[in-house]
Amino acid sequence: MRELSLTLRLPPKELSPNSRFHWAAKRQVINSYRSLAGAMALQQWVGRRPMDQATIQYRFFWPDRRRRDDDNAIGSMKCARDGIADAGVVRDDRDFTTLPAIFDVDRANPRVEILIQETLHTEPPHDHA
């Protein structure tokens, strides 16, 4: 089973699904974070064929114990997921199945770790009735 692991800085607040930033400012942050994720993935994945299907899981290391919404945290990673697909890790970002996020605390080194693992798809049994 093939896999890829990336570590990025925590997503900027502009990437939160609940953010209320001007579209132009938000677009700039989206492009930057997407490019960063794509470049890091490409660095590790260059020359390898794309996965047909994969799981993706985010492990957030926050600087404090404040309560956070896992849906918003995962939503803020959409552009990183797109960048990883741009790098050719998967054919399309629809080929990812997102696993629940994991939250931890690391005051000294806040970050998000992304684990991508290839999944083998199997054909469902045919009903020969």
C-alpha cells in the first residue's frame, strides 16, 4: 500500500469556511496554501503514478486547548487537498475519502500533518438472482 505524509503550517484563518474576508484577499491565501501543499507533495511524489483511490486524514496540532470544530478544520484544508491532487498524488480530489480529523496540542510547533494512504477498491458482489 502506497502512502504519503506531509506537514504544513496550520491553515490561515482566511481558509476557514466561516471566514468573512474580501474575496480577493481570500483568493490570494487560497492560491498560496494550495501551491505550498502541491509543491511539497510533488517533491515526494514526482515520477510515481497517481493513486486510484486514497484516504486522507488531517492531524491538527493546535497551540492551545481551545475547542475547535472538526468540520471547519477539515473544510479549511480544501485548497491543500486540491494542491495534493494537482501534484498527481491522485487523479482528482474526488478520489479522496476523508477520515475524521485528529486534534492534538503542540504549543511549540503548531502544524497539520496530512496522511494519504492508497485504498484498494473492490467490486461489490454481483447478485445473480
